[in-house]
Amino acid sequence: MRLFPRSLTASFIWMCAFVQDLAAETCEIEQWMVDLHSATSAFVKNIDSGSAAQKARALEAVANTRSTVSVRRDLQKSGLARHGPLLSQIATRQKVILQSFERYGPARTRATGQVKKINLLMDELNTVISTLECKQDPSWRPTEASGISILFSGQNPIVAWGAFFTVFGGIGGGLTIYSKVIQKNRRRDKRYPCHLNVKVGVYNQTVETVCLDISLSGVKIKSDAKYGSGTPCTVFFEGKTAASKVQWSNAEYCGINFVQPLKEAELTALLK
């Protein structure tokens, strides 16, 4: 009789870990889609202004954080593979419009109709963003679609898991509570795409890597080492050391939360 509760507990723990990894990977690719939409829209909107070059660099930084292969893979894992063709079109069009802007300037770029074409793709991406599942956290909401209601989506795998585990009663309730804790603890501060050289100390080893985005509460770095959630670490910036913990990690990237959030002035200094 003791084997059953032990097996039930082990199954519950395994499912919690699985749901956490799935939620983290899903929200990572969805956050990237939101950032891509925001950066592209900002560049197109300011293409005739003095900040156009800065917006172009910001767009390139967001686009370069993920390779075509990693986008395709993460879309497949998250059940969003149907959006692959659209993102592929956007990637192709972005390269064309950025190259045209760099070589010929905004007037010539507009004359070729590139701005109109990229805006049509952004409208499609905005529609996709309105159906994304990571919507309980304000930082996941689409920047340009504040009036859209996205409370529930038919493609939400969390809902499907909840329906399946309803027959198990306590397990289903436990998973629901656990997923809410994950959402609550996920970073809510605004993220800034960047390309900062940093060092990360984990298990008495220090490695040099690149910070791809940063907020007051944490960073996303490029790393092929998979660390467990909650692993203590230290992030070394130029002139700043931050005690931290690993929030999530996969084969290419790692999310790290600071034990003490940065101050606005410190964040501004790092971005400069």
C-alpha cells in the first residue's frame, strides 16, 4: 500500500518539473515574438527621425538573439509551429528593409514599398500575439495591442493538462497552484535587449558569456550549460557584481534572477 502514495508523489513531482520547463520555454519564445513586434514597429515608426539608426540596432539585437533553427525548434515545442512561415517572412523582410535603410536611407526605403510590406506582416504578428498563452504576467502583453482581450486561447496546453488531470483531484489542484506560483515569480520588469559581455560564476567556476537582455530583476545570457532552477550564481558586469539565482536554462540560453533588484541608475549605466 505504501508504494501507491510514493508512486503518486513521484509522478506529481515529475509533472511539476515538466510543466515548469514547458511554461518557461513557451513563454521565452512568446516573449521573443512580443519583443520582435515591438522593436520592428518602433523602427518603422521612427524611420524618418533622428533615432532611426538606434531603433535599427535595437531591432537587429532582438532578431539576432535567436537563430532560424532555434526559432523553429522552440515553436515546435510550444505548439506554435503554425506561425513558423510568418516569422520566416518577417525575418526575410527585416533583412531587406534594414539593408535598404543602411545603404540608401529612409526616403529610398519607403519608395521601394518595404515599409508598407513590413507593416502588413506586423499586423499579422499582432493578431498572433493576441492569442498567446503567457498573458497573466503584464510583461508578456503585446506592446501595440493594449485593447485586445486575450484571457483564454484555444491553443493553451496548460488548459488541456488541467482538464486531463481533473480526474486525479488533488494532483490537478496541485498543478494549478504550482503553475500560478511559477507565473507569479516570473520576471515582470521591462526587458531591454542588449549585447553586454559578462562573467557568470557557478559552482566555483567563472565563464565569460554575453547578456542578451536585462531588466531590474534579472538577465538572459547565452549558455549551453543546463543549470537547475534555484542554483546560486554571481553575475559580474563591468563595475558591478550581482548575487543571483538561476531561474531557468535550456541548451542555448539561461535566465537569471538577481537576489537584490538593480536600481534604475545602475540599469541605465549598464545599458550605456
